[in-house]
Amino acid sequence: MPQGVADTGELDRVLGRLRQAVGDTAFRSWFTALSIERSEKNERVVAVPTRFLRNWIETHYGDQLLASWRAENQAVTRVSVVVEPRVAAAGRGGEDGEAREGETLVEPAEPSIPSEIGEDKGLLSAPLDPRFTFDNFVVGKPNELAHAAARRVADACADPVRAVPFNPLFLYGGVGLGKTHLMHAIAWHVRTHAPNRRVIYLSAEKFMYQFIRAIRYRSTIDFKEQLRSVDLLMVDDVQFVSDKDSTQEELFHTFNALVDQNRQIVFSADKSPSDLEGLEERMRSRLGWGLVADLHPTTYELRLGILQSKAERSGVAVPPKVLEFLAHKIVSNIRELEGALNRICAHMQLVGREITLESTHELLQDLLRSNERRVTIDEIQKKVAEHFNMKMSEMISARRARAVARPRQVAMYLAKQLTSRSLPEIGRKFGGRDHTTVMHACKKIEELAETDRTLAEDVELLRRMLQA
Ligand code: ADP
Ligand code: MG
């Protein structure tokens, strides 16, 4: 291909890959207006009609765009995006000098993104990640309840007959397990299927920030009105509001006002309502009114499923053996799992070589090591015995006095939580006890922790020490 001439066939193939990688919805929102501007030896220049689109693509899809291009043509090392308003494009000769001028031209007033996906103007809502859709969410045992609940809420909100299935929907689970993804997916679904519905998605921090700002500028009334006129309010990571009194108060009132008007609310947090610290009792009980759905730590099957789906979308052929290896080794959370896969894909595309188990090992040394730092049952028994001032031998003894039985149950509970051992394996480690005894211990500790603050704190403290 002669230099400087744009090859639209190549662009089409790259866009095909990109569509695979980001999914249909995001693709339609951000890439349909993209055209090829210029081709140099190693560089491609593409054009979009507005500055807004350019910025969005650069910040959210810069890497992906380059990766898709390189997957199509190894020689390309740089892809830049320029602004080229359509009006100017009509009479343009296509010379380089003029193409650059596009940058300084006045933009059309409205960015040419499909309006139903665009952000709500004037609302408080935070931007949504275009990759976080239901289409891109892989369902497995650990997240099936949370996923089903989120879908129900999304469908109900998009339905003309507004029915609120459960209010609030409270999603909770550890970091990187998909809470934010599900909330964004709900928002995308409603925005796409019922563009007139008002949806606000906010992190709890942003909620606090907006609220404090409103107080400063004496515009709390506006703030409240905005919040209370929505059809769907989602606040992410509410554990961060728990200590801040006035914000909690505000959230509580907003919450009540919305529930009264039959508007849907979705919250997420890293713990269940009953475990959230610094929460007023009335708030705690209200949070538990609707449906509380937790995202469990991932299983091997889910991790593999997610890797397969992401590898497929990225258009990079990662050997199944490598995916299995990653699913096996990176157990911490899905964010890290994704990070590992991205690293491998980027590496493959940069050096242009097949990835093998060996190179995976090398590439991911640090990640693999941190995922290996696993707690053993022995360590748990030792720490728990120390903490409760009892002999290690009591962990495996047959004695059933409360003073030794309770710490033993705590240790069993922690063993179940922090290791990947099965119930029978744990039982064996505790003086050959039956798996039902372990199960009973786990249930008992969970129940007690709901009412017995001291015990709950002990358990939490031990967990932190063991995981440090
Ligand atoms: P959380 O909010 O619970 O900390 P996120 O929703 O931010 O976690 O998820 C972390 C990353 O893992 C995101 O990139 C998200 O897309 C991805 N992820 C989480 N769960 C899934 C899933 N079930 N399928 C596909 N990707 C997932
Ligand atoms: Mg999150």
C-alpha cells in the first residue's frame, strides 16, 4: 500500500475486531463515526467528528484500538485520533495540513453520539464504563443470585409499568467481584431500553462530595430535588458513607423519599448491611428491607469462563492451557485475573510470539507470587489459639467446654473462609472431626457474629492478621 493513502479495508477489519472486543453497544456508541484519515508506515490516523468523541476514545479505548490494529497489522505502532467535523470534511482535499486543521475548527454543537446512550445531562450521575454491560458479564454459581437480581431490577426499571421488585437491592461482596459491573449494566440497560427514565449512578464518595459541595454553595435544595426526582438511584460502595454522619442522614432521607414514591434503589458495599460498621441502626435495618444478594469469591469454573470470554472478545488467540493455568493460579479476584490476561495479550501483540506456559510464568511472576501467599490451617489454628490464650493441642482435642469449643469453631470458620480446603479436609485437621461439625461451626460463628459484637471483632481481627 502506498504511503499516505488510507486503506479502508484494513480499517474495516480493525473495526470488526474492536466490535468483538468492546461489545456491540459500546461499539455503536463510540466507533461508528470513526473514519481513516491517513496511513503512514507505522502510524495510522483516524478521525472522529467531535472533540468529545476523541477524548472518550483516547481515554477509554486507546490501548484497545492499538491492540486491535496490531492484531490486524503488526507493523502499526501508533494510532492517533484527530477531530474532523463532518461539515468541514465535505469539501476537503485530504491533505495532511488540512487534516490537522480539523482540530481547531469549531465543533458541531451536539456530539454525534447516540443520544440514548449519552450521559444524562444536568444529572449528578457519574460516567458509565462501556464495557460493564450484561452482555459482558459471565454468570456462574458465585454470582448467579446477584446477577439475576440485577437483571430483574433492570427489566423492571425499563418496563413502562413501573414495578419495583425489591427495594433496595443491596449487592455486596469483596473487592473486584463485579458489583460495579452489575450496577453499570443496570444503568446501560435502562438507558438503552427506556431513555426517558432518570438514572443516577454515583459512588458513595461522589455522593458525599456532591452533598458537601451543595452545602457549601447553599444549593442543598437543588441537590435533594435532583436526587428525589430519579427513577433509579444507585450508590456504589456505601461502606464509605458509614462514618460520615450528615451524609448518612441525607442518604437515609433520600432513601425513604424514593421508597415512598416507589422508585428503585440499588446499593453496593463490601459487607452485608449487618456487618457494615458505623451505620445507624435504622439505616441498617432499612438496607436489609429489600433483597440482599452477595457475590461470593470466584470458583475455578467461573474464572475460566471469564477468561475464555475475555480472550475471545479481545481477538487474541490465547492457548487454552494458559487460560486454565491462570484460572487455577489467580484466585484473588476478577480484576487481577483480567489484569493478567491483558498483560499476556499485550505481550503477545508486542513481541508477536505465541504465548506459552513458560512465558506466562515469567510474565506474571509478581502476580502469581502474591496469589500464592495462602493461609494454611496450621497458621490459623496457631493464631486463634494465641489470641484466645489456649493451647494449640486444644484445637484438636475432644474437649467440648465452651472456653475451648468456641475458639475452635472460630478457627474452623476461618479455615473455611481463608483456605480452599473442603469441609472434610478441615474436619480432619481438627482432630478428625466430621464435616458436619465443621459446617455447624461455620454457621454458628456466622450467627453469633450478627449479635455478638466482641466475637465479630475478634474474627475480623484474626482474619486481617492472617491475611496480612
Ligand atoms: P467490584 O465493584 O466488585 O470491586 P468490579 O465490578 O469493578 O468489581 O469488577 C472488577 C473487574 O472484573 C471489572 O473489570 C469487571 O468487568 C470484571 N468482572 C467482574 N465480574 C465479572 C463477570 N462475572 N464477568 C465478566 N467480568 C467481570
Ligand atoms: Mg466497585
